[in-house]
Amino acid sequence: MQDFSPHAHIWSQPNALFLTSSPGSFLIPDTCCGDHKLFLSLLSILSLLLIFLLVQRHCSLVSKIALALGLLGVYSYRAAVGSVLFPWQHSAQAMSKGTGEAHFVYVFVLGILFTGVKDLLRSQVMSSVVDGKCMKSRGLWEVYSGMVLLVALLFRAHNLPTLACCLLIQTLMAQFIWKRLHYDAAQTTIMHYWFGQAFFYFQGNSNNIATVDISVGFVGLESYVESPAVFLTAFSTYAGPLLWACHLVCYLNSERDRAVSLGHSSYCFALLRSIPAVFYIVLVTALRYHLFIWSVFSPKLLYEAMHTLITTAVCLFFTFMDQDRTRRP
């Protein structure tokens, strides 16, 4: 019996993709219906505009221009691979692999990160305490902006609103909660950690390895290259916790007693991660003969180990930011 459903022609196409690594994605290929793609295109444009408005406030003029061009490149990449449409584009088919567009975005990501790292290094050798603090704050926000741009490139089009909501919540919490209620470093760190965990699952992750989106390891690559693929996949998977941790450093750096804040924050971050990790290791050891030890407990243990490794890198970054050279008055 012939199927006359509106999407029957999609599933019969030989080049259609039926599998996806993201649980938030529907099992439909890039050649989806025009109405869906038009709505996704408008939503992506609004999300990218909101991302730019929220991030550019702390950037220099050069970084603002780089961020705007980078976000434009993100949309161009998604249009090239067929996820969204340009206003003048009528075909829903993918035009290319998007390698050139991805390289275009990578250039601006590296440029913004280089500017931020340069400002951080310059802040360590400046004689004035006030100028050094301003330089360090600007450098941290530059690094944060570069991370946001890279996440926007790696995220699928339907996850861009999640990234925009993440940045919007950070801005609202900083303006109306943490500052006005005078939250200390421990309270602020706990909330950042919880929000980071929440956005880890909001972007489509779970405790199942099958939900890891390995396609981000090929963004901008013609073939599989192990080191960049592993880095991009891990960065995209833990983008939520990393963005909230980086925002925590930027926020605490603006506090008056910054050294005490960063020290307490690093301790709280390590404690919050070590408690569930130790508990789960004890649980897995006790249930090592369980029937589902390899299918249920082992993947969760792998996630815990990777999350602990990411948290260790975050704590080391906190420690580095806490190291100030003695400056002349």
C-alpha cells in the first residue's frame, strides 16, 4: 500500500540521515519540510542576535566586530550544511560541507582567545594595581566571549536557543540576584555549579554514552583527526558546565576581595564535584557484580570521571587567576 503522508518522500531519499546523536533531535534529515526549516532559521537568527547583545557588553571594539563576524559565520555554516536557510535561498538541500565557513569562525575564535590571553599576561606585569585588575577583567571576558563563539559553532541549530537562554540567565542572575542580595563566594559558586549541571542536560546530554554528539568532532575537518575531534566533542558535551565556570571566574574577578572569593570558589567547586564522585565510586564498588554493571553503571562512571577531569582543569584555572605578582603602588 502506497504511503501518501507528507513526509513519505523524505524517508525514501537514499541520502537521508535517520540517526542522530542528540536526544533533542527528531529522527528527520536535513531535508525536512520548508515550514520547519523556516521556523528554525528565524529562531537561530534571534538566538544569535541575543547572544551577541549579551556577550558584547564586556568586549573591546575589535572583539565586538570579531564576535559579530564570527556569529555571522556560524549562521553561514549552518546554512551551508542545510540546517537553516538564508532569506534568498530557496533550496533546502545542503550546498557544501561547510568547511570554509567553519574555518572562518575558527579564525575569529582564536583571535578573540589570543586577545584575552594577551590581556591576562599583560595584567601580571603591570605596575598599577587598578590598571592590572581592569586588564585582567577585560582579558577574562575576552576568553569567555571566545568560548561562547566556539560553543555557538559546535551546537546544532535547535540548541542555539538553549545557549541564548544560558547567557540570559547568567546576566539576569548577576544583575538582580548575586549583586543585589550580596551573595558570598560559596553561595555564588554553588548556584553556578547547579546551573552548569542543569544546562549539561538541557543541551541533550544524559548518562548514556549514545547521547554524545560525535558529529561536532568533524566541524571544519575534511576527515577524522583524533586530537581536534576529541577536544571538540568533549568541549561541546561539557559546554554548559564550562561556560558557567568561566562566567563564575569573570564575575568573582569583579569583587573587591577577589583573592578570597577565588580561593573559596575553587574549594567549593572541588568539594561539590568530589562528593558525588566518591559516593558513586563506592556504589559501583559495592554493586560490581550487578547484572547491569556494564550497561548502566560503567557509562555513568565514565561521565563522572570525565566531569572530574574537567573540574580539575577549572580549579587549576581558578588557581592561576589567583596568582598575582607583587605590584608597585
